[in-house]
Amino acid sequence: MSESPVIKTIREKVQRLIADNRMLREECRRLGEQKDKLRVEKRELEAKIIRLEKRVEILELRESMEGNSENAKLARARVNRLMREVDKCIALLNR
């Protein structure tokens, strides 16, 4: 007994849907893995940026403290701000 054309068409569409579903699931899995890798890389790069910004800040402070910079006022202000932070920390420890 042969299938009717309607049933045959429906069967073909269902098979295509199943194949598409498998393909999309695999792509979703792959993209999830890629997202996880990119998330890790982003965290590493953010940490590197923070380290480099601190290093630049230290180098700028050193340069201005050596008198090689036009920003001596900024360096003094930074040192004063750091000293106030240290004083606050000492005050908190003494409580």
C-alpha cells in the first residue's frame, strides 16, 4: 500500500525539522562553549588592564616625584590622598 502524497509531504517536513533541530542543537552547544571561552578571556583581559593601569599610575607617580614631569602638583596631591587613606586605615585599626 503506498502512502498518500499528503502523508509523504508531512513525513519529509518532519524529517527536515528533526535534522534542522539536531543541527541547531549542535550549533547552540558550540556557541555555548565559545561563550564560556570568551568569558574567561574577558576576565583575564580585564585583570591585565587593571594591572597595567596600576603600573602606569605608579610610573607616572615615580616620574613626577623625580621632577621629570610638569605634573608635580598632581603627584603631590596623589601622595597626600594616599597618605590620608593610610591615616584612615590606621584609625580603623586603632578602634
